[in-house]
Amino acid sequence: MLSGHYTDSHLFVLFLFFNAMIIKQAYGHVTIEMISDLRKISKDKKMVSLDSRLYTPTASDYQNCSRSTLECFSKEVDVLFSESNDPVDKSYSRLSLKLKQLAFKVQNKDKTCPHCEVYEEQPPKVFISTLTKIVQELNNSKSQNQGSKRKRERVRQL
């Protein structure tokens, strides 16, 4: 029979593996489409000039509280959409949905993360810019992980 210590270490390795797979899947949901939607929104003069304030987590908030940060961005994108009174544009609802899907795939590092209403309120232009930077960072991480995988596959072929 295996000792308890040996079994625990194997369980820990499996735990790390599954966490890595969840994170990898999460990055798969960060698409060029999201970045395109954010660029479209940021160029919308009506949107950027709205006289509203949105709760805006920072990139460092995302590092420690990934899920709650993405959930907050998703809720605030919904607010932005409702304040724009633009029922034709699907960029907002698509972006909000993708943020929710992504939030479901990641975990918070911190046990206690702030509620959305704790973050500083910013104008739409700052909100969109911050969200774009986070999504681009996630997309870059995804690209780097895929590039490393391709390099490992090439080395195996040699």
C-alpha cells in the first residue's frame, strides 16, 4: 500500500495539472473578436463621450482576483451598453458574454476579492482602455504559450 505522503504528492501534482488546463482553456476564449469589439467600442465617439462612470478594476486587480475582475468588467459592459441606447450593436452583448465565459474559467488567487463597487469609478474611455489592456495581455499570454508548445513539438521531431 502507498504511504499517505506519496499519495498526497501525486494528488498535488494532479491538482496543479488540472489548474494549468483550466487556465489554458480560459486563454482559448480570449479571441481577436474580443479585441476587435473593444477597438470598435473605443472608436465610437458617442460611447467614449458618455457622461457616466464605470467601476474599473486595474491590471493588478486582475492578477490577484481574476474571476471577480472579469465578472465586474462584464457587468459594467452591460451598464455601458444600456446607457448607450444602441440596441443594434451586438459588440457589447458579445463582449459581455465572452467576459462571463472567461470569468467562469479562471480562479481568484486571493481568498477575499473586492466587490465590483469597490473599484474606482472611471469614465468610459478609461474603462475601455483598461479592459483592452487586460484582454491583450491575456491574448499575448495565450500566443506565447502556443509558441512554446510549437517549439517543443519541433524539438521532439528532430
